[in-house]
Amino acid sequence: MRIYLLLIYLAIMNIAGIIVMAADKKKAKKHTWRIPERTLFLVSILGGSLGTWAGMYLFRHKTKHWYFVVGMPLICVIHVGLLVAAWHYGIVTV
């Protein structure tokens, strides 16, 4: 797999991560229907971990929930580890 395809996918997922955190914060302020927490984690797990993590602090959202404060960075670290391993073993190339 070429690295640029992976980077495009990750960019899209991280933008989606920021968007879902912003949308959920907006909904929280208006006391309307919220985006489920499992959806926020799903976006993160599917490659948007940096975006959701950044969105947490950019919008000051979910920062009092320990499972977000610990979970989002942990998912991001796992993603970086998987990317490094994929690069090392030749699964992802330039």
C-alpha cells in the first residue's frame, strides 16, 4: 500500500474526528440530541484519533471524562505504533 493513500485516509478521518467533536459540543450547548460516545470512539478507532483528541481540547469537550482523557491519547499511540510497524515490515511503502 502506498503511504499517500493511507495519509489521505487518515487526513479524512481526522477531519471527521474534529467535526464530530465540534458537532457534539454544539449539541451539548443547545441541549439537543447528542452524538453517542461510542460513535466518537469509533471515529477515533477508525483512524481519527488525532482529530478527536485535538477536538477534545480545541472545543473543551469531554475533558472531564477519564475514559476520553486516557482513551483518545491511547488510541493515538496505538495508531502510531501500528503505522511504524507497518512501515518497518514493508506493509506501507513510499
